[in-house]
Amino acid sequence: MRRLLTLLFSLLALVGCDRQGRPVEEFGLDKLAKGVSTESEVRMVMGEPDHVRTDPQGAKILEYPKGPEGARTWFFLIGSDGKLVDYQQVLNEKNFARITQGMTQEEVRDLLGRPRSVVQFKRKNEEVWDWRYLSGTEPRLFNVHFDIDTRRVTGTSSLDANNY
């Protein structure tokens, strides 16, 4: 029993927490603090972002997809003062529910980041983007279907990634 408890506590110690007391979901997040860390510190910890968007006020969103087999995409919001405002993992049910018929490909990209894959089905006049994500502990694929001509969302679907 003593060995089991020691092993359990050792495993819990390896998991760690970030500065806000939440379990660490990504290596390096525990080294960053909202309102304190700078953009250069985020880049040192996370590496070079896959994509950077800047708004007219000078705030930036740094995008870090962890695919194609990873199940997370991180967005880091950097304020116009160069400090980390917030970060979030965007591949989740809440964001998927925000995808609606008629949205543009750019709007979807701004919500979910770079897709894992893009496949065209010319006979159906359809292009499908997908993202791998976790639903609890189960890997799944979230798909967004676009009309090839209008490049607008026609629907969404989800499937078990283990059967793909």
C-alpha cells in the first residue's frame, strides 16, 4: 500500500500546475503568467507560432496548432503593450458550436486555427476541413463542410478518430 501511495504522489507531482493553480495541459504553460509574460517569453516557451493575426489596436493572436496528430490548438492573446493577456485551447465543443452555416473559411480559421487536413469532394462541390480533438479522453475529428464555389460553411460533423 505504501508503494502504491508513493507512486501515486510521484505521478501527481509530475503533472504539475500552472501559475493559476490549474493542471498543466501543455509543456511550458506553467512558465507563463497573464499580465506579466511578454510576447518574446511566450515565443521562447512555445516556439514560433504557426500564424499571427494583429488587430487594428495592435493586439496579436499567436496560433500554435499541435497537430496533425495532436488534439489541441492554442491561441495566445498578446496586448498592444506586448504582454500576455490570455491563452486558450480552442479545439473544444464550445467553439465548435459557434460554427454556423454561411460562415466564411476565414471566420472558421479565426475560431479554430489551421485545420489538420483539407479534402475536396468535387462531385459534391464540397471541401471538408477537419481538426483532431479530445472529447473527454476519446480522440475525435470535427469536420467543417464548405461549398467549393462560395467558400462558405454548409454544415459540420464529428466522428470517432479511432475509426478514421
